Amino acid sequence: MQTTQPPKLLKNLHKLTQLPQSPTLFKTLHNLPTPNPTHPILPLLRRAAQHHHPINDLRALHAHTITSGLSADPFGASRLIKFSLQTSPAYARAVFASIDHPDVYTWNAMIASHSPGPSAIRYYFDMRARAAPPNNYTFALLAKAAAGVGDVGGSLVREVHGQVVKCGVEEILVVKNTLLRVYCELGLLKEAELMFGLSGNLDIISWNTMLSGYGRIGDLKIARNLFERMPNRSLASWTALIDACVTAGRPLDALQVFDRMRAHRVEPDAVNLVSVLKACAESSMLDVGRSVHRYIDQRGLGREVNVVLATALVDMYVKCGCIDSAVEVFNGFRGRADVVLWNAMIGGFTVNGHGKDAVELLKRMREREIPPNGSTFLSVLCGCVHSGEVECGVEVFKSMKRDHRVEPQREHYGCMANLLGRAGRTREVESMLLGMPMEVTASQWGALMSVCKMHGDTEVEERVGRRMVELEPHDGGRYVLLSNALAAAGRWDDARITRVAMEDQGVKKEAGSSFI
């Protein structure tokens, strides 16, 4: 016998599901009579799962679906698995393992939740082994999963394509377009071209995908040809061609495409304007960039400008050398600024010689509790180099790992070596390089050796010179540098011994050349 829920109870349950945390929800679930799977309480239960990520809550929800008979609902089971994966992947896998005959929705949930990566691929083959038929969405998910498996991604995508052909769904648009996009993202344009050329069922997404693919590799000639052949064009088509021009290093051509687009009475959106602003930045077309900014304000986009558009505006003004306008855009942004926008402004201060302002902005960033990343610190350290803020740079470098759990990379160490080296603190540079978690390159030692020569630190210069010879024993230039360093220190015998060692190794210094 079907049971019904009083409308008031359903209304109260709906309210409970809107709350971030609500233990009362699960007490309510416990007291509810058993619903039938088609009852409108089911979407409310799904919404409850979405808003209650703690694993105990999800377990309570899972228990209720079992006792009420809702666990048989395929879509409900797939939703529960998806939400469980966000909190406890192990529990989600246990839920999945408890289902005797998972349907395609449940399999797809597992594939999607483990994508991209090899686990998603394994779930597909498990699915086929259990004679569960895939649907069109399964193959689209599979292609996306294969694209994220590193160097073997191309081979896996080809295997997925083979499965698609074998199952006769190659002409299904969602499958085809996903394969085209993945091929293009992996740079496999030949495979994408073949699939595109042989297809008899293409839509505008197919054309735009190929256009973006050629643009991504900077093949502007083919991108233009494809654009002119398109039976229909959307705003995304124009944006893809503008991007292709910028990628190919032709920003002025990109602005001409934008003018042509406007002549065709096509109105830009935020995504399109980001591409146009990139072209303005690369070509230093400040006047055009300002006109785009005015257009954004006039069309009302400025009132609800998204963070990507704000970042593009800051980047444009920065690259055009108009730092005050960049600051105005940055300070006027009222949305939730992400680390990319902050990095754009910090980088702007750095490249325009305002190192102290870059450091101050990092402090503001910390106050706003926006976690900086490696790019943030690299820009700030470069700013410290330009402004000569040695102690400030040292403290920023130390704070990376100590306060933000950001591991310094080779570039950060390089900045610090530059900063300390300019200040003549050669021994600190040597100690830092020796403490690097990655191997020190000969070029890094070479840079330190030049700094030592500049500041007259013959002791460190000799040690570095010997390390360079050890690193590259067949490079005659390394022996010569060490010999010269020893001679400059008045150690003529050691300099001669170094030259003899070079000859004994059969190493010769390549003769220099000059155009003068």
C-alpha cells in the first residue's frame, strides 16, 4: 500500500534541506512513514544528500533509503554515490559494491567521480565484464577520463574511439564532440581531422571544437580557412578565431576579427571580451582596451563583472604600462577575488617596478585569507629583487613553506640567489643552493661564480668552480673559469695544475668568436 506524506511535513523537510547543517533532518527522516520510490520526497532526499556532506549524515540517509525502499531507485543511488565520493570515496565504493545489479546511471557516476584517470577506465571495463550496457554519456565520460592519464592519454583515447566505433555510436553528437575535443586538447589534430572529415553529422559545436584545436597550436592559416567554411557561426566561433590570432602572435589580426564581428552585429559576452582584452594586452593597444572597458561599463557588465573579466582588465592595463588604471579596476572589484586576480595585480606591480607595493599586496592577501600560491610568491620575490628589498625577500621566502605550505621550486630559489647575490651575500647563496631539494644545475653554479667574481669572494668562487668541473668534466670552459679564478687569487700554481688537468682529460676550450 502506498503511503502519502502530509504536505506540511514535506514543506518542512524541504526547508531543512536548505540548511548547511541540520541534525534534525535525519530525526525527521527516521520518523517518516515509508514512501514509495516515485513519491516527491525522493528529490528532497537527494537535495539533503547534496547539502549534508558529513559522512555520518550520508550514512543515515543511505540507511533510510534502504529501509524505505528508495535504494532501488537508480538515479537516487547514483546521486548518493556521487555525494559520498566528495566526503568518503571508500564509503562510496562500499555503497556501489552493495548494489547487485548497478544500472548505467550508477556506473556512470563511478566513472565520472574517478575521472580523469585510470580508475575511471577500469570501471568501464568492469561494467562491460558484467554485461552492463553503456549509454552515450558513458562514452563521453570515458573519453574525458582517458585524456587525463598523462603520456598514455593519446593511446587510451584511441582505444576509447575504437570502443565507440565497435558499439556503433560514433555519429552520436555528444560522443563525437567529446572525442573531437579530447583529441584537440591532447594535440592529436590528425586524428581529430580524420574523424571530422569523415563524419556526416556535424553541428556548430563540432566546428568550434576544431577551430579551437587549430587555434591552440597556433595554426592560424587552417583556423581561418575553417572559419570561412563554417555553414553557421556562433559567438563562440568568433571568440575561437580571436584566440587563435592571439596564440599565433597576431594580436592586431585578433582586433580586426573583433571589428568584423561587430560589423556582423554579433554582440560580445564576457568570454569574448576576455579574448579581446588579451589581444589589446599583447599589442599594447591601450586606446582599444579602454574602449572595451567603457563598453563593459555601458552594457552593464561592470555591475556584475566576473573575476575572469576583471583579471583580463588588470592584465591589459598592466601590460600597457597603465598601473593606476589596473589598481582602480582591482580595488573596484566587488566579487570574490580569486588568487589569479591577486597574482595579476601583484605581477603588475613587479613588472612596473613597484616591488614594495607587491609586498604590501601580499600582506593584504593574507589578511583577506586568500591563500597565495607559487606564482604569487614568485612575483613578490621578483619585486623584491627589482626594489632591492633583501630582508623582506628573505622573510617572504621563509614564509612560503612555514606559513602557507607552498614548496619553493627552482624558480623561487633562482630569485633568492639573484636577490642575495646582488647584495654580495655569496655564502648564503652557496648554502641555499646546497640545501635545495632538487639538483643544482651548472648554470646556477655559473651565475653564483659570476657574482663571486663581481664581489671579490675568491674562496666561494673556487669552491663553485670545482663543483662546475665535477658536473661537466668534458666542458673546457669550466676548467678555464676555475683556472682564471685561481689566478685572480694569486694562486698561479693551482691555476697551472687546473690547465694541465684539462689537457690530461683531452678537453679543449672552444675558440670564441666576435663580429667586431
